[in-house]
Amino acid sequence: MTLYATLALALTYPYVRDLRVMEPGDAAFFSWEVAWTLHALTTDPARLPHANIYHPERYAFGMDEPILGSSILLLPLWAFTHDAVLLLNLLRLLIFTLCGFHAYLLAKELGCDDGPALLAGAAFSFSPLRMDQVGHLSTLGAQWLPLVLLYLHRYARTGRLRHAAAAGAFFGLAGWACGYHGIIGLAVLPFAVVPLFWGRWSRLWGLTLAAALAGAALLPLERLHALAFGPHGFERGRDDALLYSASLEAFLASHSWNRLYGSLTESFRDTGGGTLFPGVVIPGIIVAGVVGLCRRRTAPSRVAIGLGALAVASALIALGPEIRVANQTLFAGPFEGLRETIPAFRFIRVTTRASVFIALALPLLAARALQPVAQRHAWVAGLAILALAEGAIAPIPSAAWARVVDTSQPPPPVYQWLAAQPGDAAIVELPMLRNDGRFSRPAFHESVYMVYSTLHWRPLVNGYAGIEPKRYRVVRDLLRRFPSEASLRSLRAVGVRYVILHWEGYGPNKTRRLRRELPRVKEWLAPVAQFGNDSVYELLDVEVTGE
């Protein structure tokens, strides 16, 4: 495990140097989410589904990936620090470490010697397919998936029900760590399982037990999403799935940050589907192993057949509703049928996230292929180094403008003031910017407000997640004309007490308008505190007519 921890520090540099620095967007969102999970679990678990964002919406925790299966890893640390940014960055490093270690354990279960097993763990954890997701804690959180296969193989070997039960429980954890992995796993994992149990029919009831436990673990997740999405009529459209799927040439495209292949594969990258390049070393080892089997006229094992089928099935799912080459549709893909017949698949937008199963299957196949030369330690180590080089993105670029939260510095005084106020009155922070994928004023992004809300945990009208509730969008649009009477009425309607006005978040024209108009609404707003460029106003409970 120490080896994988060391690799995590080196291959994600400079994260280890900037453990208390955060950028806006997804990273800030997951930072908030980890902290909310730990806060709710240790204070009032019944509040967990009703996160403090998008006030007054309920079940806000289910409006994106809950990542509970990853956040719980940090419960022991919560007693020592509530620093949301530090916790997020430590969790990211821990996930890389556990992915490597658990894949190593799986390779050992499959009969691999230490050298090939260590290679399999490293090649899975730091695969080019996973380094593509380094900033997205949900899809990065694949640490439980190797244990699902480990205990399925162990059950196939021993027939002990506790191993089947463990497989089901770990699948549940995997789904709670990343809903994409849970849903896609339902479609692709059977391809790895069927060869193991073919002819072993007496053990199918143990698989039924595993499936029942997995279903029981994931049922609350499905219910949470239903309660969160249902009132808003949310469902991913087919066009979304098509936009974020990949053409066949994506298997030749690496992440632009990739130090070895980034520029070489640029022509194969598209703007939507991402990258599916698994590297050259690991597939090359597998090809060499297949050639060796053919020369020896030896049939592949059940394990090899299952892993190969898992990789192929996952690749087909990753291609989305249509199999395309250079934006030309060849025919409908398997995902189209899944989407039409199983409602859960209609929530999947980025089908390329099925690549995690490719990233897991290929290194295990490579480790098996290396068994004949497992004692040639120098060879195995050299191949491992080459495989790691193919996924290297360190030092990871970090733009100065994006380093908007640094918890090693004292927090803005306005949040300390909020934390000291009695009660749990709702707040709104302005400006409230649109989530259009741009960071025109990164320090005032909704996700940054969420990170700072971990200092006081008050209900927050602001929010950033997979969906935007209609009521939130209406209020946000009205607040473009703050402090108009319509905007103030909308805040009163959702129970806001404090308005936090960040003057630096506005341009000169809007600043002049605000300074001109705020004195005209003193019957609505009373200034209560001033902290540098941050003003706090209390929204008064009065009725005023006219603008």
C-alpha cells in the first residue's frame, strides 16, 4: 500500500503541495459534498438528504452524485479537521492508493505473482483512462470495484456464501461512490461473471444473494435520486448522451494533459465524448499473451474470457447510443437499447465513464499474460514504469486565477460572522452567476459559496450540482436586477434573512447601479455588517408597494 501511496503523491503532483487550495467548479462541489456528508452523519443523519444548498428545495443531496461510498473513508479524520478543501484533496490521494492496492489484491486472487500483481494495481489506478478523471471525485472513486470482482472470484472458487455477500456489499459501496459505476456495472459485470459460473449451477443462488444485497444497498440511492429529480421532471435526453459519447477514434485519444501522448493524439480528440486511450504497453502485453496461447494451443481460462468480455462490453457502452467514426453513424450501439428499456440508464449522460471497467480489466489481463515471465523482475518492473509513464499528467496544470480558495489562510470575516449568529436563517450570496461552463469571476462561482458554507452550514439559496431546480433559476434571473422589488420579494418568498453582497464580484457599471439603488429600498434591506468589500444586509419582513 505504501508503494501506491507514494505513486499517488508523485503522479498527482502538485496536489500534495496544495492540499488546502481549491479551484471553482466540480472540485469545489465535491469538497463541499464531502464535508456535508461527514457533518450530517456526525450531527443529524436524518438531515443528510436535505443538504444546505438550493434552499428551500428538499433532497438537494441527491441532485448530483452523493459519493457517500468515498466520503465515509474520511470519517476518522473528521474528528481532527473540518477543513473541506483539505479533506477533499486527501480523499483524492486515498482513492488512488486504494484503487491500486485493491486491484493488486484482486490480481493476487487471480493467481498472479507479486510482480505482475503490483503492475496490475499501478496500471489500474493510474491508467490513462482514470487520469482523465483526476478532477472528478465521483468517477475517480473506483476503489470498491476490484473488491467486487475479487469476492465474486473467491465465491466461484470456494462456494462460501460470505464471499458472495461481500461481493454484493462492495457493489453497493461502489454504486454509492459513483452512481455511474453502479448503473453501468449492472450491464457489464455479468459478462465477467457468466464464464466463472458456467456449469457451476449450484452456486447461482449465492449470486442471487449477492444481487439482493447489492440491490438493497442501492435502493436508497435510487429513491434519493427519484425524490430529488422527480419534482423537477429531470431526465437526461438522448441528445445529451449522444453529445457526451465517443466515436471509435476516441480509443486513440489521450487527455490533453498527458505528458507522453497529449499532443500526439490531439487530432483524435473531440469536444464531447472525452478520451478512451488505454495506452500501448498494457494492450501490447495482452496481445503478446494471446500470441503465446495460440502458439501453445492453449485455451484461455475462465478468468481471461470473463475479463476480455468485460472490456469489450464496457467499450461498447462507452461509445453511447450510436457507433460512430469521424462523426459518421455506423449503427445503433447497445447503450441505445439499455436506455430505451431500463429507466436508470436515462440518467446517464457521459457514457465514456464506462471506461473504468476497461481500465480494470486490461491490467488484470496483462498481469495474467505476464505470469510466464513473472520471475524476470527487471522486465516486469520496466513494463510497469512504461505503463505508468503512459498515464502521466504531472505536474498537473494549475492556473493562478483558479486558486480561489486557500484554507491555510484565515477565512473571509463575513463567514466567521455568519457562523456566530444564532439560529439557522437562510442566506443568499450575490452576485449569483449563471452556470454556463465559464469562470468569468471564479471567486464568486456558486461552488465557492458552497465551500465557504461549510464554515457556518446555514441554508443557502445558491447552489451548483447536476441539475438546477426551476425555483432556483427563477430567483437567479430576478436577482440580476437586485435590488428590484421583484428580486426582494423572491428572496422573502424563500425565507432569506441575510443577503451577502460581494462588491468585488461586480463590474464598475453594476457597482454604480447598486450604490445608487440600495438606499431606495431601505424599507426592505437593513445594513447589519461590513467586512471590507463584503456587505451584509438583513431582509426585513415588511410589505412595500411600488418600485
